[in-house]
Amino acid sequence: MKLVPAYVDPGSAEQRGRRRDRTDLWAIMRQQQEPNEAIRIVDLSTHGCGFRSRRTLPAGRRVWLTLPGIETWAATVAWYDGGKGGLRFERPLDAATAIRLAARGEEGR
């Protein structure tokens, strides 16, 4: 498992200094009044994740993720640019769950 430095947005109220693990994990993302989409989770922490999507997503959009082996998780789009984005979870994942999910994605690489 590789550690990835957290990106810190100087304009953000939340300074993300949390452990972020690189991964390669499929998830299903739902938006209100939109069809589900399979997305790639590329890094994961207890408080959010980086992802790749074909859809354009505005910052602030609320979405729901179905991550392998856990319940649906609510998140907000923190940023999106050119097919890549970041999600901020509405409630943190348990640390052990985040590590297990990241490791599961690494195994598929």
C-alpha cells in the first residue's frame, strides 16, 4: 500500500492532513435524478476520497457511494476537474474500514 500526500486547499476551511491511501477500487455513485454510475476510487481516507468519473460534477453536489462491503455512504463533491475529483464524506469511515477498502483495491492492481 502506498501513502499519498494529502492535497491541502489553502482556501478550504478543512485542512486535510489525514492519511490517504492510494487504491484502485470500483464504487457506484448515485446522484438525485441521475442514473447510477460506476466510478474509480483512486485514493481513500476516513474523511473522503479521490475518484475518476465520466460525468461532470459541480462542487457542492451531494452524492451517495456504494463501496464494496459497506452501506451506502453520503458525500459532497469537494472539487472536480477534467474527469478527476474529490469527495468529502458526510461522516467519517472507521479507520480500519478505510484501510481494508484501500487494501482491497490495491490487491486488484
